[in-house]
Amino acid sequence: MGSGIRAEVSLPTAAPAPFDGVVDGSTPIYSVARSASTEDPETVVLEFIADADLTVPDGVEVVFDYGAKAAYRFEAPWVEASPFAVLDRHGVPASETTIRDGRLLVTFHATDLPTLRSVLDEFRESCADMQVLRLLQSSSTPEESDLVTVDRSELTERQREVLTAAYDAGYFDHPKGANAGEVAASLGIDRSTFSEHMAAAQRKLLSTLLD
């Protein structure tokens, strides 16, 4: 069995997500399924399950009634920046998609770290409000399984902001794309404050990874 990384990301329900204008995000939806339209290659067909009394716009039809729940279907144009289109380009299918607390949650499995980074970079390009909620990595064989869950909620909002700014600026690259002073200046904080946030965030992440 090859190694892989399971990732769960949180995205807005607004465009380029295909649910923009279809659901308001306040009502949870589950079991999202996607397929290509047989009539138009530039259109995708989406189905999902939600409360039976969900208010939906024209173009969204009920295809099955479970009583308290119902299955809905609608068509949406294929958009290059859509999170599903991003996954398709990298050959990474979405294994689970839901909408909860006003956010689109997508779970997928990347075969390796470079693929994961490429997917996350494309998500960030089309949506600055993308959040990585969990990463779970498996080893190359069942006997050597070493699963680690990274929970972003362990970090404060400021620590996530500092880490994201540092990552985007190339602070972790070799050679560095930016030094601590440059990243701190971009955040409007002094270098010592930046270092404190970085140290606290890295300590929390490493304690999870090395525990």
C-alpha cells in the first residue's frame, strides 16, 4: 500500500464553489456527488442530501424524498477555479464534501506531499479564505503505519496568520524567499513579536508530530 495524505479543507460556499447561490450555508448538506453532464461537457451535475424543507432556487430539483431528508440535484457550469476542478486537474478526487456552519468542507487524498502542496496552492490562489483543518499521513506499509492528525484549532488565529504569511513569503524555502524581518513588516508587527508567534505555533505543531 502506498503512502498518502488525507486532507480536510474549509472553503467559502461563494464562487468559485458551485454552491454559490444554491444554498445559503446555514443548513448542513451531506453526501455531495458529482458527475459530468451527458449533454454539455462544460456542465457538471451535483447531487446532495439536506433537510426536506430546504428552500432552494429555481433549477434545483428534488430527486428523492426520504421524509425528513431529501436528495437534491442541480447543474452548474464547469469553472476552472472551482475546488472540484482543481482536484480533477491533479487527479485527486474528493472523498467527502459537506457544507457545515456556512463553510464548504472538502476531504481528499493526495498521493504525496508535492501533490498536496500544489492543490493547496491552487486553492489559495482562487480563495484567500481557504483553511486547512486536518492533515493525516500514512506510511508506506500497514506494518509501519504512523498516523498523525494535525488539528489547526490548536493554533490561535494570530499564529495561523503568521504561519500563512511566512509560508506565502517563502520564509520556509531554501534559500529563503523572505527573512523574519520582512515577514514581520508585511504583518505590521516587530520582529520579536513575529518570532514569538512562530515559536509558539511551531512548538504546538511539533509536539503533535513528535509525540
